[in-house]
Amino acid sequence: MGPGKRPAPPPRHRPLPGGAPGGDSWEHVAAWYDALAEERGTEFHQRVIIPGLLRLLALKPGERALDMACGQGAVSRALRRAGASVTGVDLSAKLIELAKQRSSRDIRYLVGDARKLDGLEDARFDAVVCVLAAQNIDPIEPLFAEGARLLRPGGRLALVVNHPAFRIPRQSGWRWDERRKLVFREVDAYLTPLRIPIDMRPFRGKGRSVT
């Protein structure tokens, strides 16, 4: 925070039933993630994820879209720019507050757990998206159940996840084959359920945040 800047006001949110932030949310790394993603998301969001997502969804003006685990709202804002009526939900109250600060008032943001969104009515949405979050949700089955419940008949569910083989923390890495003079990717524990803490600030030394 720079000199003369006032601290942000406390979060103003309307929690969904069962949606109180807990140990599995990104609450404790919210400021770090907001600094990384900023207004339109990371470069990967801008160049790969969002363009591909919008092509898949083919949203029509006025269609209703739900952004599950929306973080600070980069994808929600892209859906709104595409003409959708958007609701974003995240378990972190801090990220929801940051999403509100970065977004226009016509995007509805709620604090809640994507696995149990009782405050949202059945068959409400034409499209449901979950971007780079499903791999961090455990158990994952309720995420799909809620997506099915909240989608209207014929609606679209789109998930973006890290590759399940080549991006396994502590179970994958680059190797050099001296005999063949080749670089290759070594993968252990393929398709094996794991819970691995991730250091979100690997170069900060003491006081690093792990999620």
C-alpha cells in the first residue's frame, strides 16, 4: 500500500448457505493472486483460456452465465463483455471484494462454495464455467452435480484444468537423457488422487503462503 492510500473497506458480500470461507479457499493468498491476474487475467488467460472458452460457449446476448470459483473476476468480466448476464461465486470473501472493485455493478458476485450453491435456483443458467479451479476442489463430484442442477436443459458446462499428467506438483519434472541427447518430461503418480500443498510465493523466503 502506497503512502497516503487508505486501507480497503471490509468486504460487502452476501454469503450463500454453506459458503463460509474455510481452509480450502484462496483467502490467504487473495492479494497475491489479484496482483498476478489484475484486470483481465494472466497472459495465459488472455491469449489462450478466455478466447477458447468464448468460442466453446458461443454466448448469445442476455444468456445467463455462472463463473464457479471466479476468483477476482477476470473470467466473469470477459463473459460480461461477451454479452452474458453473469454471476460469479468464490469461497474467498477477499477475492469477491476485489472482483467487485474491478467490475461493473451489473455482474453479480457471491461468496459461496461451488460444491453447494443452495442459494441459486435450479436450471437458472445457460452456461456454467470453472476455470483453473476444479483441480483444487476436493471432493470434486459435488462440483459436477451442482453444474448439472444449475444448468437449464441444453446448457453448456466448460471446465479448464491443468493437464492431469504433465503438471503434477512434485510428481513431474524435466529430465535430460544423456544417451539420446533429449529433454523429456518424467511423470509419476499419473491419474492418482493427491493432496499437495503449493507454495504460492516460492521466491519470498520466510513467511511464504502455501495453499
